[in-house]
Amino acid sequence: MRRRALLASVGGSLAALAGCIDSLNDTGDLPTEQSPRDGTPSESPTETDAAASVTVSSVVHQWGYVVPSSPDSIGVMKTDTRYVVADVAVEDGPLDRDTFAWTDGESEVRPTVLEEFYRTDWGDDQWYEGGRDRGLLLFELPDDPAADAPRLEWPGGGWDADESLVGQLSAPRPTMNASLSLEDATDGATERTVEIAVTNESDHEGRYLGALNRVGPMIAYTPVARVTGLVGAGETETLTVADDWMEYTVSEDGDGSASVTYHLDDADGGDTLEVELDG
């Protein structure tokens, strides 16, 4: 799907956004699914007073993950594979990453390590490894995981999946249709808000996962954000991403116009939106 929008340039100048990609392995720091987070906490943080005191801030189920798809863009990969992402903090640790496990009554999965990850707008969040007291754990699940007792475990403790998460783990991949638009900005604004309207056309709730990239106004191609959110069956949710454009000035010897194009990659075709800048 492709649409066009018209937007006047604001004072001839917009704030800069770096064009190079942050491509890091599991031992590197990562920038931040609205900030787009790898998930919204499914319930209040829980703790255990066992051998290691572990706080679980969020555990989410998603299809695929976001990584670099080229030197200057991000994409959603392995969209037919289930993953669980857990945000954990260890108070009396550290615990080795491989001491964590995701169990479902029939199988036990240790954290997956991918060569490259990419996220934006995640503040100080990092992938968990021994020596850190907080981070994210990624678990690749079997094709048909059991749903008897899904649980995140560590030495001396664990976290049990809630009803919403259990339902997602036992359901097929939902069909999510996404549509891009640009929110109107006030004069002098240096930040633009990209809106992603996501409709879940399935009969069960699921998590949307998308990768947003931008072309222009003075850059060839750059990743913007990893976009994610839980969408109920048959419902539409609008997710937002704040984007700072590079400084933009209409050339005196040019035709006085330029454009910005957003490309959204996801499991169901994504969307494209072209924004015309009129100087």
C-alpha cells in the first residue's frame, strides 16, 4: 500500500537524526517497542526471595524479531517463528544467562543469542548477560509449544505466564494490517509523529511487530524504530513513533520541494507513506 501526504517545511530547518545503523551483538549496548518496547508488562513486577532475587518486569510473546536487513535499514525476520522476550533484573546476582529457561511442561528452552540485534528508544535497556544486573532474554520456542504451564525459571525461582500470554502461546499467528500516517505538527516543531494504525483481523489477540525506516529529506535510507503493541481480536490500535528529521532547507536553485518516504516492514506486507515537503 502506498499513499502521499503534503507537508510544508517548518522554518526551513528540522532537527538531525543520525543515518548510520546501530548493529550490535548480544554483548553490546543497545539503544530502545513508545517508546517502542519489546513488550508491555503483562502484569505488575514480581519478585522471589529464593537463591537469587529476580524481578520480572515484562514477558511477551511475538512472531519474529527485528534486526538489520541491510547496512542502513531494519526488517522483521523469521515471522513464522514464536519468541518469548523477558525483561529481568537480578538483585543478588549476577546469574549466568544460561541459568534462565522457558518451560512449558514438555520442553525447556535456553536463551537464544542472535548475531545482531537492533532496537531504538529503549533508554538504558540491554540484552542480559552475566555481569549485568538487568537485561532482556530472548527464547525461540518450538512450532507448537505446550500450554500446560508456561513459565520462566531460574535457580530458586520462577514466573508463571498469565492468562493473556497463555492464550497467545496456544494461538496461530494473527493477521495484522498496518497503515501509516503523519500527525500534523505545530509551526516550529522539530519532531514529527508517525502513526501506525494496526488492525487485528484474527479471532484472537496478538502482538504486532514492525520495523520502520525512512528515506529523506537529506538522507538516503535510515532506520527509525522497532514498533510493537498488543492488539485485541478484531480491534484496531494506533501506535506512535516520534521521529526527528535532519535539517532541511529548500535549495534556492532547486524547484523548492523535497519528499520523505516511510517504509514499514512487517509479516503482512507493511505500508509505505510519501510526504511531500513544499518550501
